[in-house]
Amino acid sequence: MPTKIEKDIVTGRDTTGHEWDGLKELNTPLPKWWVYVLYATIVWAAVWFVLYPSVPGITGYFPGVLGYSQRTAVMDDVRAVAAQRAVTMDRIKALSFADIRKDPQLMAAAGTAGRIAFANNCQPCHGAGGGGQTGYPALAAGAWIWGGSLNEIYQTITYGIRSGDAKAREGQMPRFGVDGILKPAEVQQVADYVMTLYGGQPGKDVSAGKKLFADNCALCHGEAGQGDREKGAPRLASHVHLNGGDRATVVAQITSPRMGVMPAWHTRLDEATIKSLAIYVHSLGGGE
């Protein structure tokens, strides 16, 4: 059936001949400016299609006339940042802690590098911000077992604790209960006394435990439980506890102590990163 084209009586425009429920479609062309913009975007897309990577294929993709690659651009940026960072890290490696601390820019760079290295390597054990967890020291608490100066922290990070490295920090606590050094009742008495050192069990007669402590434990932990960093003996007169401060944990530690291991990081991290780590850990709040 031929299309019936007629004039719309309201607008005076031709109709297309299409009609739905009495509504007639006007033959109104698009504005020329809109058509030209459409054509321009098509041409623009075609140009970009040719200049830059576009069509995927079975074995690859069309790389574009310019040979641009976003991956290459990103890698170039990464190399540029790495080259810039290398200059700073080389300075951190070469300078002493005292000299690094005199340079605010170096300190800022070391702090950033140390924070990243800590998150990637140390945080799973020591917790975010060095808060610690059971069996892993709280680095932000200031209760240092081996010392909290920059050099002491650096030493610990570099060679580890009981890591098997020739320069690792070593410290062993006797198994007083398992090896029969103390009888079960004596272990209980020592635990009672140790808990009084940090107010864990006030008002109890601990004279027997105090004597046993003086005879067996004070050599390392000190007469008042103040600890000995040279031997890696923790300070017992403290509210910060490595494995816990409840009575059952204290008894278990005296009976068969848990001896943790920290890796020697010099086999995994470079010198500048280790120094940056030491600076970051020192800045967490417990540094000396």
C-alpha cells in the first residue's frame, strides 16, 4: 500500500505517511549542526582507531600507527620513579642514622619507604602500627627486649632473633618444669611471685616464690624483674606481655617456654630498606 504523505495542518510540515492511533509522524530533519557534529565524531573515532591500539585479533591486536602502549607508558613512569627513588635510597644507605635525622627530606623518604616495607613484611606478625599480638612484640609499646634505639632496632631487623644467622640475637630460657629444674609446686610459687611484679596477684604470700625467683630467674630477669637486654630477658615488671599475663600463661612459660623466631631480613631486603624500616619502627612511639 503506497505511503500517503500529506501536510500537517498545525505545523505545515510534510508527514512521513506513518500514523499510529491518529498520531501522524512529521518528516522533521535533524538540525544541520547536529548532523555535522555526528559526522565529525565518526571521523575523530576513525582517526583514533588508526593511530592507537584498537582491534583485537587471534594472535594479538592492531598496535596503531603511533605504536602507543599504555603498559609501556606505565613502565616508563615506574622506571622514572625508581630512578628518582634510587638516588634517595642510595643516600639513606650511605649515611648514618644521625646524619639522616638531620635531613627532613631524607627522614620523610625513609619513613615512607619504611612504612611500605613494614606493611609488606612485618605487619602480619607485629600488627598494623606495631601494635603486636600474642607471641609477637608490640613495637609501639616501648617494652623492648633487645633495645629500642635506632642502632639496636637495625641490628635486630638485619640479623633477626634465633634465626640461625651467625650474627642473630640469641636468648634461651630454661624449661624449668619440663626438665625438672623446678618441681610443679615450685613452678606455681614462682608464677605467683612473677604476677605480683606487675600487680597481677596482689595480697598473696609469695615469699617462697620470691626466693625461688632469686635463685633461678633473677640472673637474667633481674632482682626486681627489670629484665636484661644483653641477654634478651624480658622485663617482667611490666603490663606489656609477649605471650599474655594471665596465670595459666605464666605457668606455661616457666614450665616450657615459647621461644619465638624472627627472620634475618638482610637476606631479603637491601640495606637502605632495612635502615628505613628501623626509622619507621622507631617512630611508632616506642623508640628510644
